[in-house]
Amino acid sequence: LVKVQREALPGEIVVAMVDDEVTVKRFQTDAKRVVLTPENEDFTPIRIGKEKRFRILGKVRGPSRCISSKPSLRSASPKP
């Protein structure tokens, strides 16, 4: 779930637009710029300098889950 808002506090997870791309990252700041930090260590942080267009589109409030009436293979218990 995402709450539409234009501001965030350091440490919050945001949906942000950087130039023409949308990303979901943890919002951080250092002395002079914004740093968008991924939760996945395989990706590198995005440092927002003056050369990039940046805006926060919203703040992530929590995961969304889809509940189905059909049983899923993932939810099935293994038989001994």
C-alpha cells in the first residue's frame, strides 16, 4: 500500500521518480543530497545530484496481499 505524499523522513520507504523512471527505495540523506537505498544488497544506491530530476510520489505503508478462495500450491502442507 502506498500513501500519496510528496515528503518523507529519512529511513522511510518511498516510491520516487528519478528522471523518467519510478523506483521503490529507502529514503536517506547525506550532507548535500538525497540517497535512495535499495533493500536488496545486489543493487546499488541511487545518489540524487543536481543533474537528476527527482520527486517523491508516495510513502510505502505496507505490503498488499491478495487473498484467493482457490488453494495455492505454495500454501499446501507437505505430506510426511
